Amino acid sequence: MALKYLHINEKHHKMQLLISHQQVITLKNFLTELLRDEVLVINTNLGLEIYYESTYDCTQILKDTFAIVACKKCKTEDRYRFFSFQNEHEIQQFMNASMLKLAGMPLFKSYTKSMLRQLNLQFESHRKLIGKLLQIWHKISRTTDSKETTSTKIQSFKKDFQAIYINNIENEALKRLFTEMLEKKHLN
């Protein structure tokens, strides 16, 4: 099954969450039941990110479900933009372009802090999806050859993302091996 991603943001951007924390829980629970697999939902001031694995394109189902949860009396197509990605390559290209643009903005730090906090909170129930996202971030950080400040910010984000994954490893010996491996890699 391929990793898929739906990014939703407002056409007239406001510095606030698209939906409340309770609505995120409702959306995630409903989609998990509907798709019968993990659904990772990240809610930041820049938009709503929905990650899932499926052999089918579930974009319309996700959009319809979002419409039910988010706006009872509005047309979602009039108020929101939807960006759908059907494989890891498309996701990587979108994230790479988005992060390069975002890294040059003052809100980069608050966005990444919020995203990392949500990933950490959802790690146990979404280990597989977060692992796939980490693989994408490895590829992005290897191909980033932009301005040094931008690259440094993205590398820092990747390092923090890795820390979430490593800190949630229960086997202490394995955790220590990963940590030592990364320290040696950063020394070379």
C-alpha cells in the first residue's frame, strides 16, 4: 500500500487552526474506522495534514468527511484548498518545496514545534506512518542544497524528528545503538 497525503488549508489564510482539537479527534476516529487502517492527522496554523496508506485514492472521502466536521453551512471548495498526493515521491516533492519556502519565514519554528509535538503524542498509535514520514525527511534533508540557514533549519527539524522515533524505542540496547550511530554519522 502506498502512503498518501491530503493537505488542506484556507484560501484566505488566518493564523489559527482550521478545526479544533476535538474535531481532529472526531475526524481521525471516523477516518480510521472508514479506512480500516492508521490515519495520522496533524493540525497546525498552516493547515490540516492527513496521512494514510491505501491502494485506493481516498481524497474525495477525506474531503467529504472534512466538510462534515469542519463547516456545516459552507462549501468547502469555496473556503479551502485541497492538495492530494498519491505516493511518497509526490509527498516528498511537495514537502521539500513547502519546507524550503517555510524555512525562510519567521513561523518555521512554531510550525515545526507544533508538528513535532503532535507526532510525539501520536507515535505509539501511528508508528508505521511516522516511520514512513521519517524516511521521506531523510530524502528531503539529503537533497536540500539551498541557502545554508534554510538547510540548517531543515536539518535541525530532521534531527528533532529522528529523536521522536528513537526516544520511543522500548529496547534500550537498540535505542543506544541508534543514538551512537547518529552521533558517529554527524561527526564524519
